Amino acid sequence: MVWSAQALVAFCGFYVAKVDARLFNQASQVVLVRDGDRTILTMSNDFRGEPKEFAMVVPVPSVLRRDQIQVSDRDLLEHVDAYSAPRLVEYFDPNPCQAPRGRGAGAAGGGGGGGRGGGAAPAAENSLGVKIEAQYTVGEYDILILSAVESTGLETWLRQNGYRIPRGAADVLASYIMQNMKFFVARVNLEQQSRLGFTSLRPIRVEFDSPKFMLPIRLGMVNADGPQELLVYTVTRQGRVETTNYRTVKLPTGMDIPPFVRGRFGEFYKAMFSEQAKRAENRAVFTEYAWDMGFCDPCAANPLSPDELRKLGVFWLADTPAAGPRGQLAAPRQQVFLTRLHVRYDNAHFPEDLVFQQTADRQNYQGRYVLRYPWNGGDSCAAAVTYRQGLPARYEREAQQLADLTGWNIGDIRRWNTDDIRRRMGIAELVR
Amino acid sequence: MATRGTTGSAFRRLTADPRHYQIAILGGLLVYGLAALDFDITGVRAAATLVTALLTQALCSTLWKTRFDPRSALISGLSLCLLLRTNSMKWVVVAAVVTIASKFILRFRGKHIFNPTNFGIVAMMLATGEVWVSPGQWGNFAFFGFLMACLGGVVVNRAARSDVTIAFIVAYMALVFGRSIYLYEPMTIPIHRLESGALLLFTFFMISDPRTTPDSRAGRMIFAALVAWGAWHITFRMFRTNGLLWALALAAITVPVIDWLLPGSRYNWSRPDIGHSPAAPDHLGHEGGTPNETEALGAYLTRNRSHGLVRPGSGRLLRLLRS
């Protein structure tokens, strides 16, 4: 049986409130599809406020055309998340008196979907040095592509137009202006939203050609209330993606941990991530998954279908992909490699934007944690006696492992473990 | 007394050559990287790199009829372990062979053109697409940067050619800070970029290699500035990774020209100096030194025959300018 963790989620632009609402910019997910110099960026977030309060500013390398902007599908992001999520696997010890048997593993499914957009409007100029390079309505969003000559002009313009810019934004905007970057500004068109009937905000997808393989995170820290969570899924042709200006660390994986964690996997994973981030002095980017999209083992969710990959912007797939063998879970081999990176960032530890590189590393990696249930049978052969004698040491080993991973108190773990073992043994007695 | 004398002379022998320090420090960094920073290399691969490097050195020494000296091969091998990453054992071995063989094959006037490790990595990246370098693997721990700088400083000072390191880092810092000031970036950004372990390793252990940098001090200044500008341009203007390695490989091609314009004496590991043109070539024939010394003497004599003996700091560049 397979369980996937609750998404620990966060974002690269910043939310700016149109009214004086307190916004908690906490969790964003970004899919970066990249091959050569072409980037297709899908941005999603867990914004939970009033849609009219939502706005987003993202630096982009060029003025985007209408056809380079799309509204994507939340299901698609959820599928990527489910496919790559850290997973818990369970094994049941066999009867030591019999020959060794196999193990159990299962799979859960994911969904697909589609997205589309609306019209466009001409450019306008402004005395503050801000120029509306392009203006589009795409799906439920009104989108502006702005260029500016200086940051205070841009900040003033945004304020005058009803965007509440956090203090300090101008400082961050300035360096992007100097690099001749444009600003992608999106807010919700309430009329369109009610017409389309979407209640939650759908992800926005933009594409552009640029040698820069990076993600601007600095704006996201301007109005941040504490560290933020960001999940970056990169989809590339060749291999694993890592950051070049921060250390990229694979999370510990493959450990045996006590079976009681089954009921609190989300809690376990959050604690483990915090502990590992702390050990890396909060300066590392963590790899949670790096896998050839052609398959998975075990599968937290099926790999994305070629159709879903195209919706994410994977443009190098063959037009008519060869179908895989009937009944096989795997999508056809298409040279699609997924890397899932998890960053918890703040200003003090992540002073510059994330810069990535694609490596030639095609070794598959997944965050996978193992629960081994002891055999509870009543046989009394010599092997069973030895097996039972070995159990306390194994429980202790698993408890120590868990304490080391999460920083949890070992005494608490032993107590929870004992309670869990007693409960399971009681059930086993009842069954017998 | 006799024991103390023996120990003392063994210690002197050990400290006489700066490469012993380099080997110790690079080895220490490798152990630290494997143990504390989860470097993406296994002990087996590291061992394979080192053994291949040494075997290649032994083989090439036989073929080129020079004395086998494991020290430079060990340094190259350790540097490869610290930098080069690949999924395949095949490329580990090929990289080590290419690195060491380049020293013997790619020569100009008795001097190898490329820093061997630099050449090995760049050639493998260009030719195979199956290897990579992880510049982020060191993280940005300030104390670690400081430690590496100190340790590296020891090495280059002993190598008596710390000028190239200093010139490079000053030029590179000026460019990185200059760009951030121009872009109104907060100073935390350039500081973060300079705290990089990869930059320190490059600065103190790779560009400082006295056998592949220009012979004269003025030449080394030009060379260092060239590498700094190239690395900066590749990283911050072209937005490509590993700007340092590409820039060094490209700049290495200019070294013969720089040496021709600004000649100086060839570096000798056992007699470190800053590269003055000597009054007489007596020290170049030092017995028991590296095999290159005889070639260095030959190159020196050839130069003097065709161009006349020149004083340090002067040279063909001045005469070219005058004419």
C-alpha cells in the first residue's frame, strides 16, 4: 500500500493586496519546463483570500505575446505533485518458519484537464516611466506586461492603480529594471471569473526564450511573513536539475521507521523537512524526487500522460508517441525527466534568486520511507524464537532512526511505538 | 639526537614541495565533502579516479622517458574527485586518462598548455554530455569559505606565485561587486556569490597552478584579469554555468602568446620563485627535479638564442610597443 504526503506547499512573485488585507504568502508551486533556451513556467499558489484581493507580479525576460500566456489546470499541478510526492511504503514481515514471501505495493490515480484564455488590448504610456507593453485578458485574469525605467516610478504606478505594494518592493524591483526585465502583473477579472464559473484561481502558464534558467524569488520575500515554502518541479529532457548558487541536497530516503508513523505521515514529513533544513543551516535546496517520467516504482500516482505533459508545455514530445505495452502504467519513453525541489526560503538565507542547471544525472531518486510490520503469528519454530528475540533491537533502531530524522524526542517516540505495538498485538490476539 | 635529526630532515623534505600541502588539503576537502556535504561521488569512484590518474602518469612517464612523479597526478586526480560528476564509471576512468595525458600531449615549448584538471573536465563536458560539475555543492557556509581561503593561502604562498590568485580574485570581485552596484542590488547578493566554495577552490587550487600560468608576473596579471573577465561574462552576461572553468580553458590558449610577449623563467616546484628572467640559467638544471626542468632549460636557451636575454618586466612587449 502506498501513501503520499500532503503537499507541503508556496511562490516566486509576490501577492499584492488591492485592499488592506493581510496576506499570508506561504505556499507556491511552480513547474519549469525547460529545453535549450525555452522555458515554460506554470505558477500556482494556495491563495485563499478574496479573488479581488489577489494580484501577482513576476519579472519576465521579455514582453510576452498573447499566445505565450495561458491559464492552466489545477488538476495538472495536483497530478505532478501526487506523482512526485514523498511516499510511505509498507512491508509485512513473513512467517519466519516459512520460506520468504513477497511484499505488497499499490498505486493511486491522478487526473488531467485543460486551460484557455481571452482577448488582448493595445499598449499605453505613462509619465512615471511605466509603459504598458501589452494588456490581455486570459481566462479569469487581467494581465499587464509592464516595462519601467526606474523602480519608484513603477512602485508609484502600481499604487496609483490600486495595487498595494509592500514596503521595500522598490529596492527589489530596481535590479530587475536594470536588467531590462519586464513585469508580468496579473489580477483577477471578477466578471470573467464568474462567467467561467471557477471558484479557485487556476495556475498561470507563460513561456519565453531566455538563456536564464532561474526563478525570481526575491520579490516573494518582500511581504513574507516568515520563511516561505516553494516547490519547483522541473521537466527537462536530459536529467536532474539542481541549483548552482545554493547547495542542492537529497533528503534522506529509504529509512525504516516505526509503523505508527502511518497515521501521522504529514506530521513526520514536515518535522523531517524542518530538521534537515536546520541541519543545512537553512541554506539548502532539497531534492524530493528525481525520476524518468516514463515510469515510477512504487507509484504514488501514475506518470503524466503525453497529453498532460504537452499541457505543461513539454514541446519536445513526438507528435504521435508510440503507445506503451497494454496494461502498463508507464507513459511511453519520451526523454522527460522530472525533478522536484523543495525550498524553504527567507531573506537572510536566500539573498539571490535561484539559478538552475540541468545535469547529465539520470539516476532515479525518490523520498521513500519504509514501515515494516512485524510478524505476529504464534508459531514456535527456532527461527520464530530468534525472530522475536531480534524485534526489540529493531524497534529501538527504528525509533532512533526516526528521532534522528525528525529531531523528535526519543522518549516520546518509544512511548508512541510501544502503544502502537501493544495495539497491534492486541488486534493480532483477537484475530487468533 | 640522531632520531631527531632524521625526523627533522623528513619533515623538511615533506614541506620542501608545496604540492605536499596541496595533496593534504585537497584530500581533506574530499573527505569533508564526502562526509559532511554529501558529494555526489562514492569512495569507489574516487579511488578509481586516483588509481587511473597514477597509472596514466606512470605509463606516460615511460612513453615520454621521464621520471615518474606521482604528486602532480595525485593533485589532478583529487581535483577531479572534487569537481567532476557522472553516472558512469567509464567516464570516471576516461576523464582521469584524458586529464593526465593532456599534460604530456598538449605542450608548447616544453610547457603544458592547459591546467590538466581544467582540460579534463572541459573536454569531457564538450565531448560526452555525460558529465557535469555542481558548483553549488559546497554551499555558502562563511566559516567554510574562510577556512578554505586560509588553507589555500598557505599553498599559494608556498608556491610563490600567489600573485595570480590575488590578481584574479581582485578582478573578479571588482566585476561582481561592480555589476551589483550598477544593478542596485543589495550587497548581500555579491557577497553570497563570492562566498562560494567552488570559487575558492578555483582561485586557490586551480588558477594558481604555476606550471600553466604565464612565466612573468606582468603576464600573470594579464592572464588573471582575462580569466576573471571571461568567467564573469559567461556567468553574468551569457547566463551559463561553470564560467570559471570555461574561462580558464579559453584563457590558457593565450598563455603561449603572453609568454612570448612577456617572458620570464619557468616555474620549478623545488625552487619556487616569482618568475624573474634569470641572469644565468644555472638553477634550471637542478638535479632530481621534475622532468620538465630539462625541457624548461631547452626552452629558455631557445628563447635567449632567438630573442636575446631580457630583464624582468621588460621584454618583447616593450620592444613591440617601441617599434
